[in-house]
Amino acid sequence: MSTLAYASPLEKAWYYLHRLFCGAVLLFLIAPILVTFPLSFNSVPFFSYPMPGFSLRWYEEFFLTDRWQYALQNSMIVAVTVTLLSTALGTVAALGLSRPNFPWRTTVMSLLISPMIVPAVITAVGVYFFYADVGLLNSYAGLILAHTSIATPFVVIIVTATLSGFDYSLARAAASLGAAPMTVFFKVTLPLIMPGMISGALFAFLSSFDEVVIALFVAGAEQRTLPKVMFAGIREEISPTIIAAATVLTFISIVVLAAAELLRRRSERLRGVRSS
């Protein structure tokens, strides 16, 4: 039976008022998106309600035009590379920080997650001047390294949270049976922290795929990503194709976040099974 059945009238009122307030805040945040998305199906090249007709011409332009497809291809290449690098670096950092005898853990963790706290424009300006000195401006390597610096903290935080419930007695038991450290990692540790690694990788992918500020400072004409092309399109011309691109990006984000939530629940179930 639900615990709400034993609640007082005041507790019930607060229960429903709290959920009503949260729903109103959520609606306020997503209302602009819900209003804008239908315009991507407009039959005319300007924004108007009511829409005079329904058309998929803007999605056809997005998926069939070289300009948009080149930008989408660049975003995918950069995001996938950043995901692989940040997942490897973030997992190694989280494994080190999880050790009980790690010195200066708080300070190192603060430094690792600082790219999440510092405003993106400050990071972009700093990266721009640094790259200007070392010759990495307008290059894929520079853009990938810059995105990796802002994506790695997501992996560090999520994998660290996963390791907080890790049972190290399993690794010690494997080592006591003669398993080498690499064997212990790949056979014992890695399968147990894999849901956290994948969740961190998904967030790293989104942080790179949707990033625009650093790309504006670092990327050149050959490295233009999808968010950069969208930003340029907003400045030069207002086209429903931009809304179609934003709809595709939002759909990708929803799919990735849903996958991350499923992995989180799977990790909790595995943790519950181990604890029982």
C-alpha cells in the first residue's frame, strides 16, 4: 500500500502541490521547444502561426544538402573521437581517485572538474590564445583536444560515483588467486563499472556534439560543426532548416539521455544483487 494513504491532510496537500509546482516549472522550460518544433514542418520559409501548410522540405534540405551533411559528419567524427579519449582518460582518473591512499584527492578532483565550472567563453578564449602559440588553431586535433578537456569531467564524476559502491574485495580475491593486475581489471573491475563508463561516455558525446562556443574560437572552415553552422545560420539568415537541425539534435539528446537512464537503473540493480 502506498505511504500516501497514511499521510496527514497537510502532507497530502504538500505532496500534490510539490508535484504541481515541479510540473509547472518543467512545462515552463520545455514550452519554447514545444512551440518551436512544429515550425520545422512549415511549408513556407518563414516562421508563422497558424502554419499555412505541412512540408518536409526543411528536413530534406538538412539531410540532402552538402553544407549540412558535411557539418553533421564533422560533428560525429569529433564527438566520437572525443568520447573515446575522454572515456579512457576519465576512467583512469576515476580509478586513481577512488584509491583510499590517493594524496590530495579533493584538490585533484577540483582541478579535473573545473572545465565544467568555468564559463565556456573563458575556456574558449584561453584555448584560442594557447592554440595560437602552438599552432593548433583551425585543426581537427585542436578541436578534439579542446572538446576532450570539457567532456572528461563528465566521465570522471560518473565513474567515480560508480566506484563508490564498488566492492574491492572482489578484486583482492582475484589477485589472491594469482590473477595479474591487468587480468583483474579486465575480468573483474571493468565489467562491474561498465554501466558507469558507458553513461559517462554518452554525456561526453553530448557535451562535444552540442558544443558551439569553443568551436567558434578554435575551428576553421574545414572543421565547422553542426552547432557552428546553426549559429552562423541564425546570424545570416533565419531558415526553418535550422529548426529542423535543432529538432534532430534534440531527438539525439533524448535518445542518449534515455540510454543513460537505463544504464543507471541497470547499475543500481547490479549493485543491489551484489549487496544481497
